[in-house]
Amino acid sequence: MANPHHRAKHKQYLHNKHAAAQQHLHHERTTMATRKKTAVILAIVGGVMGFIVAYLANNENFVVMLAGAALGIAAGYLLGSSIDKSIDKKQ
């Protein structure tokens, strides 16, 4: 019959292995969530800012305001995705 202390060591080994795997999975989930949020948030902010700048530049010309919002969304998304890529490289 096996010694009881061998079983205790094996149980501790399995516990440590499981805890490390769970920590790794949690880190990947938080990284992915953060990565997606940065690009979306900056796209929304860029769209609002583009709309405001276009409104102030051309009084109530709706086509120009939509174009400004579209350019702001594109610029914000590109900036956010480049930030996300730089964060991924650091990790």
C-alpha cells in the first residue's frame, strides 16, 4: 500500500497546477476584453468629436456632419487598435 504522504504531495501538486491554469485563463479573458474595449471606446469618442467639429465648422450642414463623424469613427478605431496591438506586444 502507498504511503499517505505521497498522496498529500500529489494532491498539492494537482491543486497548484489547477490554480496556475485558472489564473492563465483569467488573464487571457481580461486581456481580450480590454483589447476590444479600447478600440470601440475611442471610435465612439472620435465619432462624437468629429461630429462636433464638423457642426462648428459648417453650420447645420448635415452631410458634412455625417462625414466628420465617419472620419472621427475611423480615426478613433485605428488609434484604438494600434494601442491594443502595442499592449499585446508588451504582454
